[in-house]
Amino acid sequence: DVKVTQSSRYLVKRTGEKVFLECVQDMDHENMFWYRQDPGLGLRLIYFSYDVKMKEKGDIPEGYSVSREKKERFSLILESASTNQTSMYLCASSLSGEGGDTQYFGPGTRLTVL
Amino acid sequence: GDSVTQMEGPVTLSEEAFLTINCTYTATGYPSLFWYVQYPGEGLQLLLKATKADDKGSNKGFEATYRKETTSFHLEKGSVQVSDSAVYFCALSDKGDKIIFGKGTRLHILP
């Protein structure tokens, strides 16, 4: 089974702190994604990556950056956390090409910014 | 651009009731269509998918048929259980490997 793990299930940070959310997948997937999930808004794509050291902006990249130094790991960085970044953050991965339309999700990190 | 619209929740049913969650889509090409489910405290997991018109996806008693003429992919189950309580997301993939999700429908099943 594909396994996607996220470094924390719950995280509490203060406004202005730098926050790192880590995601690791163990199935050699090329594609990795970061979403945030908010009530009434569903899932919104923040950033994605098709390969090591490659990144693409999603629908709401403002206030976020990402890093992909190794194929299995995709990090989401909040340079200076703000209260409006309080949310559930979901990481996903998928194959490239055939079968790449199915994404596999981690359990999520619920981030609270005070 | 491409989009997915699904019925708003929450939907509350009694155990063994028939379930339908409506989903319609807008896409310029010929997308693959999905239903994902999110159980409490967990991430999303794929429930079923269909890749072309008239395909039927099925899993765990749930079914959905890809209807190109009505641009729909409604989720159905004949007899729901308390364990089906979750949030259900309709989604499509049209260009490359990105997926567009609906806003989700929360389902409550009463014993």
C-alpha cells in the first residue's frame, strides 16, 4: 500500500513564526501536492511538484513556499505564519503518466496559528 | 475553467436508507472522474473512479456512472451504514496530474 506520512497531526504556532510541514511518501511517486482544507471551501491547491527540485504554484501560493530536495519528501514552509493560515494541511502524491490521476493522501496536519 | 459542483451538506440519513450525492462537472476535455472519502480524523482516500463516458465505478457498495450527456457523476449506495459517515468529495482530472475537487458533502448516518 502507498503510504504518505506527515510530520505532525497537530501543530500550534505563534504569529510570525517560521513553520515547516513535512511530507514523506514511500512509493517512488514523481508528483507531490500540498492542499489546505477549510470548512465550506473544500480543498485548495497550494503548491505541487512533478520532480525533485521542481515546483509549481497552485491556486493559493501566497504566504507559502515549498522545497523538494529528495523525491520522497516535499516540505511546505510558512515563512511568517499568520492567523489566516490556521487550517488543515493535506499532502498527497501520485504517479506520473498512466495512473497519475489517482492521488494518495496523508492524514493531515491541523495547524493553529495564535 | 474546469470545475466540480456537488450538493451541499450535511446529509443526514437513517441506517439502511438509500443514498444519492449529486455531482456535476464542467470540463473542456474528457476528464477522469472520482469520488474520494474522508473519514473523521483522516486524510482523503479514493473511493471509486471512472475514466470514460458510461463507465461505472464501484467500491464498498458505492457506485457512480460517468454521464457525459448530463456531465454528472452522482454517488449512490443502496443501504448505508453508520460506518459510512464521512465527508465525500467529487473530483475530476483533465489536464495533466492535477485534480479539481468539489467542496465536499458531509454525510451523517443515524443508527
